[in-house]
Amino acid sequence: MPAGTLRTRPRLIESRQNPRVKELRAALSRSGRTPSGLIAIEGEHLVAEALRSHLRFAAVFLRDGYQPPFALPEDSEHLLLPADVFASAVSTEQPQGIAAIIHAPDFSADVIFRAPAPLVIAPLILVLAGLQDPGNVGTLLRSAEAFAATGVLLLPGTASPWNPKALRASAGSAFRVPAVNATEAEALDLLAQHNVPAIAAVARAGTPVSDAPLASPCAMLIGNEGAGLSDSLLAAAAHCITIPMPGNVESLNAAIAGSLLLYEAARQRSQKDACQRPTSP
């Protein structure tokens, strides 16, 4: 089927009080999944990423006059909304004309500890401890996918990856990077079970990140934007690492710091892989 064509005519809905419209509005205003495990997404990019990630769609909402540039899932409901009804349901000021309600992926903790060869040498995990800003969480999920992290553990107080702002910041990576909620004790127990040492990111007085053992299995602990990591997490860490900053700032944004650490881990792993790769005679 050519991109942008619809096999079936969308069902026209003209009321803002229609149950499906109200469901979309409510789902977009939530910070996580609905009780039935659904999330709402808005805009061409996120819908395209959900399709690329092979997620199940419950309903697709199209603004009257909008033509999607890709084929829509045939096994979902297609609904056509007048411009004012569509605008009443979505959260952006200048909506692109497409939104959807989808089934959120359900990840297990075991997946996080599987190294998806040949992308990575060993498990590379982010542990987000109380990151309240959904934009930071989404950005770190995007960086996690970019630098081949195996997954993310979300400790209490961390924003949901299904928060609309987190979804937008992740640019679709939230659909593919395994992210699992855990208490601090559960996270440390999982790391111990799989022999993955915890490495705490601290603003100062830690080992320079370039000297840290990031090519081996590791879980990098990223603390709350203001308070940092708890004493118990710092005590459980095998190493504390710091990003050297010659400039005159006290600390980095959590998303920037975590992204730099992921880059450094990917760099070290790439070097180690190159050293271990057999040379041609």
C-alpha cells in the first residue's frame, strides 16, 4: 500500500465529548500509562517511530484535511476529527494533524542484562535515581539507544518514560530501550545478581571518566538534578566518576552528564573491541 493512503475511510467524529476523543485527551495529560496500559502520542515523528518499533495501535486520530505521509496500521481504528475537535484533544499549540493511542511496550528486567551482540561487549545500564524532569529522562533514553546501552532502571521519583514530554525528548527511543521501574534495593540486588558493578556519577572528586572502567559490565548511577545521589547509592558504588570541567560551572545538567558518560563508555568499548578483533595475516 503506498505511503499516505488509507485502505478504509476514517470514521468522522464531530463531538469533543466523544469517548475516544476524551480518551486521547486524558491519555495525553497523564504522566504515564493508562490503567489499561495505553499511552498517547502526537505528531508525525512519534507515530512513525511507533510504527517502526512494531507497536500495537488502538486508535489513530487524523485532523480533517491532513494526509499522513506513511501507511497507517490496518488493524486499528482510524478517526477523523474537525480541526477544532482535534486541537481540543492534543497538547501542542500547533499540532501536526495526527495522534494515536498505542499499547506501551512492556519490558522485563532480564532484558536489560542481555548484551545485544555485536553492538556492545557487556551490559551497559543507566540507573536514574529520582530524575524528576521528564525531558532529562527522555533525552537519556535517546542517548542510551545512540550509545548502545542495554537498558535503564528507573528508581522512585524518576519521571515516567511515557510522560508526553519524555516521549518527545526521547524521539522514539523510549519505544525500544528497555526501561524498568525498581526500588533502590531491587536495583542493587539485580546488579549484584548479574555481577554488574555500580559506578556513581558525582560532580567532583571522582575518578576522571576517561580513567573509569566503562568497557566492562557497569551500571552508571545518575542522581537527582538538585540533590544528586543518596548516601546509600554512593556507598554501594564500586567507583565514583567525575567529568572534568575546565570551565567555571559547578555541575552539568543530568541529561548532558549522562549522555557524556554513555559516549565515553561507547568509546572505550569500541577501542576494546578493536584491540580484540583478529588482524588479517
